[in-house]
Amino acid sequence: MDKHLLLVHAHPDDESINNGATMAKYVAEGVGVTLVTCTAGEMGEILVPELEHLAADKDDALADQRKIELDNAMKHLGVTDYRWLGGFGTYRDSGMKWHEDGHAIPADTIHENAFWHADLTEAANHLVAVIREVRPQVLVAYDEFGNYGHPDHIQAHRVATYAASLAAVESYRRDLGPAHDIAKIYWNAMSESRLREGLRRLREAGDTTTFEGMDPDGPMPPFVNPDADLAAVIDGTAFHQQKMDALAAHATQITTDGPFFALSNNVGVEAWGFEYYRLAKGAKGSLLNGDGLETDLFSGLE
């Protein structure tokens, strides 16, 4: 079986945050990896002072910079097949604002070409064409809440889910290629127990700034998942540095003295080297670890 993994993300940098180690691991194993990014992240905050003029409320030219950053990140991960949904510039970053409850919601003003406003069938058809071309056995996307409520993440979930369904229909849009049914679909996840353990170790070491305000024994934000909901974990610790380098490549979005890089010693490796998933479609394989989690997203498909 020629294994192929397809990942759908909303903005440049989302892929490295959620799946950087997974992508690097599968590339190293010779698995085909395709990334589809839905927007260029035009509304992102800019952490590099000399590039602040690129912001949406100034020159509105951040897209080209983030394209360069994605190029550099993919070099670190070894991914050569990465695409923009519908082509670069087809859909614009929708932006967001924070709800008082701590999750993202749509902004008050949204650009007319924003991904949030995209026609679902049109956007899905762009992805159907990719699915039928690369014919992945595994798709990775967001959950229905986009992990934390960002409208582009929610829309990426909708587009990926709808496209996967349409792509499998023999009689649907034959012009987009022969039908293909994706065997397994996963949603990005974060382990509650591992996050609480990491936070506890940081707090015990006197670190009160990393993930400031989060209590290891308190309520967790919406992107954290109960361990009972998890189906798979990829041990990407051997690719931890590649993931960190990919994150650093997204320089306008991630600062090297921020929480991604402030995690010290082995805590950082454990926090960002293991990537968790929920199973949304398909049967759980038999290659499990001691916690009953799959250790290979292709488990059961051999």
C-alpha cells in the first residue's frame, strides 16, 4: 500500500503547531504527505516590529510574507507537496475576536472574500480535486469547533468533512477525478492529562509565565480534550527539533521567547513531541500503546 496522509489547515503555522512532528515523521518514513492551507493568514498579528507595516490595517500585505514562512517551515519538515485551497489568494483570512468565555468568535467586520464567507460546495470542490488526485488513506482536520472557535478553523472542518464525503461519491463531479473514499479521518486534539502534568511540572519549577493563567488543577480551555476521547498519539520526539524549527520559521506569528520555546528541558520535548488525535471516521487499529491509543494513523489499513 502506498500510504498517503492529507492535512487541511486554516492558516500558515497551524500545521506546524498541531502536526509538525507527525508530518516530519511520516515524511522520514517515506509516506506521502500533502498539506492544504485554506488562507494565507492575512489577519494575523505581527510579532516582528520591522514587518508591522504588512498588517491588515496598514499595507495589508502579510499574505506574501506568510507564504514565504510556510515555504521555510515545510523545508524543515521535509514536506514538498503543500497547496493553497483553490490556489494562493482564493480565500482570505477571516480574522477573529475573543469571547469573554475565552474562545474565539467571528470578528465584527469580515472581508467579503473571507474564508468564513466561502460557498461550502465551491470550497469543498477544490479539496475534492486534491483528494481524488493524491488518494489519501488518512485525513487530518479540526473538530467541529475548530479546536478553539476560530471561524477559519470551523470552516476548514466543514470543508474537509464535506469534501471527504463528496469525493467518495462515484457519480459526483466526475471531472474532478475518479471517486476516492478516505478510510480514516482524524481530528487534531490535545491530551488533558499530559497538559495538566506539564503545567504542574512547570509551576513546581517556579515557572508562572508559560501559559499564564492556566491552573494545572483548574478548568481547561476548549482545545483540551479528555483522554477518553483520544484515539491516537504520534510519538514525534525524534522530530521535535524539526517541529521547533518549523515553528520558528513562522516568525511573524511565533516568537522564540514565547511559550512554544520557553518550555525547558524535557518538558518541552514531551509537550510538543507528542501529537494527539481523535478518530472521526474509520476503525481503530490494533497497534496500540499502553494507554490504548493507536501509535500509527495508518494502523489497521495494511
